[in-house]
Amino acid sequence: MDRDLNLFPNDNIGDSLWQMKEAGDDLEIIREVEFSVLFPSQALALQFGQLLLENSQKLSCTPFQDNEALPWEITAYPEMSLNYQNISDYQELLVTNSKLFQGEFDGFYCL
């Protein structure tokens, strides 16, 4: 199957979705997706987490061992079908809002 760059652009999101599609995953199935943002302090992570909670988002806040400068992680768990627009829109929402709290987007993951 040829890769449609309109559906699967040549970037991290498009590459991940394309690999899932090639592996036989049905991307239309609505599922929980994990989006992680890292923070320099627990207080800043919790402030961002409060913003997500006020918008009815499921989340977790945990220490993050792999980055000494950003040792706290907020993971949001929205449910969505996997398409480029859904993933990129939610990522942009997190990137834009986490900047107020010195957050750095760390990626997304789904089973």
C-alpha cells in the first residue's frame, strides 16, 4: 500500500500512524491515547493538571526519572480515533497551554 501523505504526513505523528496502519491497526476505533508533558517542578505540573481537570480531562501526575531538568510528568488520556488531525490538534492544545507552566511536550502513545 502506498502512503498517502495527506493522511499520514512525513513527521512523527504521520510516521507513527502509518506504522500502526501498516501493522493492521484499525485507526477508526476510538481508544484512549496517552499524551505526556514534562515540567521542571511538581507545583507547575499540578497547576497544569488543574487546568486539564477543569476541562474534564483524565490525567496522571508522576515523577519522571529520565530528565533531571524536567522531573515531573503529566499524562492526559483523551479518547479519540487515531487520525492526524485529532492527534495534532490535541498535541497543539497541550503545547500551547503547558508553556504557561514551563511544560515541554514529550509525545503520545497508544496501544
